[in-house]
Amino acid sequence: MAQRGPAWLLECLSLTDHATYRFEGGDEMPALATRLLCAPQFSRTALYQPIESLVGDEAEFAVAARDLPFLAALRERFRGRIIHAGISAWTKSVAAPAGTS
């Protein structure tokens, strides 16, 4: 996790991933991200999908998204994903304010 202005950018380097996760928050962000990454069976889906879309095979994620305090806190601070579509596009998106990339 790295801070860039008011944004916090999260990369999960130990997993095959195709996105950088952007949050806004204060000094609480590293501790919240640590709780997320230490959670058993961590699901990125529970982090960024709207609760109402967590149905069917993903319904169990809705319970976690709603009832785990650290996950609910991260979801409140979540501002979007930056898809890894080449270094130039990624760099431009990271530099842009949230919601404009």
C-alpha cells in the first residue's frame, strides 16, 4: 500500500492480480489493508462489488462486506480499481484524481 496525495493505492503482490485498488482515507488505511490481507480466504470481490450484486455464488461475500467492520470501513473508503492495461495507461490512471481514470 502506498499513499499518493489523498489517495491510498493497494497492490496485492503475492496474488495474480489485474488491478490496483484506490481508497481515500487517513492514517487508518494501512491497518485496515493489513486486516484485509490477513483475512482467511480474502476476496477482492467483497471489497469492490456493490452489496446488491453479491448474489448466487457470491452471496457469501455480501455477509462479509456488510458484517466485518474492517471490510465495511474499507468499502466506505474504496474509490475504484485501476485495471492493469499496460504501464502507460496504468501510470496515467494512478496520477489522475479518483473517478477520472
